[in-house]
Amino acid sequence: MPRECISVHVGQAGVQMGNTCWELYCLEHGIQPDGQMPSDKTIGGGDDSFTTFFCETGAGKHVPRAIFVDLDFGGGTGS
């Protein structure tokens, strides 16, 4: 049975930490910043965590299963 994990990152600090974590996950799994995976990498070659954290689109891009939310529009002092 396949398992999936969705990460939710909330607020400025949450979004910053989420970006850092997903950059590391992409490096670990060989995913380039544009979502492409080099052809010499094989999907699911004993790595079940790949499909747990990433979803492959119809165009062949790999996107993280994540939601980023930050409601601070201006970053101002609130006045």
C-alpha cells in the first residue's frame, strides 16, 4: 500500500524552513530546481520515500507534496 505525506509550512519561519528542507530533499533525490530528474536516476529503485514525498506530473516534473502559507502581505508593523 503506497503512503503519501503532505508537509504544511505556515508563517514566515515555517516557509523559510520548508524551503530549506525541500531543497535538501531535492538534492538527496537528485531532482533539479526545475523539477526534472536526470535520466540516469531511476524512480522507485528501492526508495519508497521518493513517492511518499514527491508527485510526478504528466509533464515528467517532480513536485513536493507540500503546502506553503504566509499571510503577511507587507511585512510591515501593522499600522
